[in-house]
Amino acid sequence: MSKLVAFAAIQGGYNVVSQVEGEYKRALDTFDADTKVGFPNTAYFLPVIYSLLGIKIETLEDIQKALDVARKLLPPHIKGMNHLPYLGPLLDAGMATLFSFEIREALRYLNEPDFYLHSEEPDLAAGKIWLGAADDTVFRKRGVEFVDGTAPGFAAIVGAAPTPEIAKDIVEDYQRRSLYIFLAANQNNTSVTDQLIEAGVQIGWNTRIVPFGPDISSAIFALGFANRAAMAFGNVQPGDYKKMLLYNKNRIFAFVNALGDVGTDWGAAAAGCVNWGFPTLADTDIPEVLPTGICTYEHVVANVPHDELVQRSVEVRGLKVTVSEIEIPLSFGPAYEGERVRGADLHAQTGGGKTQCTELVKMAEMNDIDDGKVEVIGPDVTEIKEGGTFPLGIYVQIAGREFQTDFEPILERQIHHLINYIQGIMHIGQRDISWIRLGKAAVHGAVDHYRYPHPLSGFVVGVAVLPVVGRRLPQGGHDLAAAPKAVLLDGLFEQRDSGGATADDPPRSQLQPHSVL
């Protein structure tokens, strides 16, 4: 390992610990020693310190215990004649740095209680873009995704890309892989968070792009989130630091992307992340730590081109991610499920009490459908006036040797995910109470392929989809009554739920069109 790496990280550790000791002394001069400190609305105190050391920091005077540990962890400075391996001292200096970062953020909550916005989404109008530590409500909602596989891991990005376009490309590539993106720190008075806002990208927990804070110390919130997941879902006990770090290495697939110049503070933070098994990949020329040992593969990798950063990061972390490539002109993935289409971005909408929007899945015989066929009856969305509304019916026929009518409502509910996974389209509700909002950026794309990402897909052999757009016009125009596949029944969902609707229902040509069409 390069002596330069060890020197920079250890020097950074000394700098950070000394700075935070000074900040702590100033806090004691301002507040009483029994003043309450901590992150808001959490039972995990300062989670990194609590999970690794078992120390419950509840008051200002409790901080001294953790600061003493951080000071003792600092190794001797690297000397010219010291030819010993540097990884152990490097890790200790990094851990001392991270303990100090968490204390710094706790002191920020004390000194500036309104600095971070207590919300799942930034308030751009008010200029409040930093969300700080996730409270337990957000954690319970999001943390389980790292355990059940919904979110395979997270990318902690610090600094700023050369341009907003590059930042957007990197983040959206991670989104397509269903990863969370945790943002912190700045470079040259800007950050990836600022760049994404400039590029028009929605940020917040709902889109899995979380702006923690403007400083490198804010990155501690990402590690705190990971450790809380280990305690809550992995049954790792506070203070069992060995089991805690191994759990994170083996179960929480995370890594750091350092964009921009890496100083001693950043170097010390990167060394600290190695304790978790989280490697750092940088776009600049920094000394590398390539031998394996703590991390699955390399520890620190430098000079990674921006167009290779995502794939290289996934490979170095040893993360296996399957990306479902669907040939549509819009990005697609679970990360877009929480995206909102707000008024300024809205092109048109259907349902939501303004018009009727209905979705129906029915079993069919194989010879009745053409697999993968999508047929649209009615005007294209580009023909709908901006800001307008329209009624919509989505009728899906599914056939398969093992398919049963009992599976119809199960796959019907998957329509919500299939539509909501499309960037720029928002879907709420199901069946005959759906609500779809189309963003301006999405209206020129056409979704011409549907795939059911569901365990029951093994029973499905053929799928045909019929989106029906527009009103039934007896005097002419789009005569939907003449399209037998578009027919829906009043009370059909109620009948099916009670077992009254079966595959032996009367032919669709004999049924009356539902008034919503």
C-alpha cells in the first residue's frame, strides 16, 4: 500500500478529531452539559457510535466518551523509516474520523436545529434541499428494502461531477439498477445535489436520490442508515462491532464515488468506509489501495472514467444486479416508482376523480390473443391538449397452460408497478379507481411492451394489451362500442371478488359497454 495514502488518511484523522474537539468545547461553553443532543425522532441515538461502541449519547456531556475513543484510535504518524503495513492504522484513523463526523452532525442539529429539513422531499421553493438523518419513520419504510432485496444497495456520492449532465447520467444509471443514491459534500461550491436540481431531476426519498448534506461529514448519515438496518433487521446488538461490520460487508452492498479533488478529510472518510467493506472509486488521480483484504475486491480505485463509473463500482463491490431492459424511449425501474408529476410538469391526466380510469386483466385462450400485441383505440396522448384530461381503459388478456382466473387480480395489481416504474409517469390506485398523470417529458415516448415481473410469470405464456383512450361517441368518432375487446362490465370487479365472474362469462360481444368508455 502507498505510504502516501496512509499519511494522508492518518493526517486527515488527526485534523478532523482536533476540529471536532474544538467544536465540542465551544458547545459546552454555550449549552449546559445536560442539554439533549442527537438526531431527531430516532431510538438509535447517534447510530454509528451506538451500534459500534454501544455508547448511548443522549446529552452533551455524553459526547466526551465517544471523543475519547476517537482520540485513542488515532495511530502514530507515518515516519520515513516505518516499513510496517499501513492498513491497520489506516482503518483506525478512518474510524476515528467517522465517529468525529457523527458528533459534528449532532452538534449541528444542536446549534442549527433548522439547518436540515425534516421531510422525505426537499422544499426547493424555500431553498431547503438537505434532508439530514432519516428519522425512524423513513427508516422503517426504506430500510427493509435493503433486507428483502428490493434495493440491492446504495451508492454514496460525494463532491460534484464536471457538469450537471454527467451527474444526471451517473445517478440515473444507478436508478436503473434500483440502487439508492446518497449525496453529500461539495466541490468548488457546488454538489451533485445542486447539479441534479439544475438538470431537472427529482430528488428525495421517493426517487431514491437522497441529499443528506453539503459537507463530507454529512456522509455519516449513509453509514448510520446501514448500521440501523443491521440492528433492526439483522438482530445485531449494539456494541458488537465485529458482527456489525461483517453484516454490512456481506448484506449491505454499498460503495463510495468521490467526484472531484480528494483532500485529507475525504481520504480519512474513505479509509473509514473500508471498515464496512465499502470501497471508494474516484474520478481523479489519487493513490490506490488495490490489494483485497477488507473489501470484497479493491479498496480504493482511481481515475475511473465517468461513463464507466457505475459499472466499475458495481463490479468492485461484488454486487450482482439484473437490469430489465425494456425497449421503450424512457428510463424504467423501481427507483421511479415514487416520482411525482407536479402541475408545472403535467401534460395530461386520467382518473383521480376527474375522469374514469379503469384497468382489467382477464384470462383468455391462447388462440384468442397475439402474444405481446398492444393495440390502442382512441387518440394518442400527443393529441391531447396540454393540461387536459381523458378517460382511459386498460384491458389485458393473459393466457397460459397453468394460468387460472384466481391470478387475474394479482397480475392486475402489477399494472401499478409497470406504469409507475416509467420515468415521468405517475400511477396511483388500481382497478376502476386509478389515477395516471403524464409528464411533459414522457408524452413523446410510447410504451409498446409489457412485462410482468412477478413469480406468476412462469404461468404466463401470452399477453395482449388494449389501452382504450377517449369517450364513447354514438354519433361517430372513436366508436369504442364496436371494439368487443374494450368492453367492461358494471360491477365486474365486485363479481370477480365474490367468485361470480369466471372464464365462462358470456362472450364480450354480448356485453354492454361500461359507461366510462
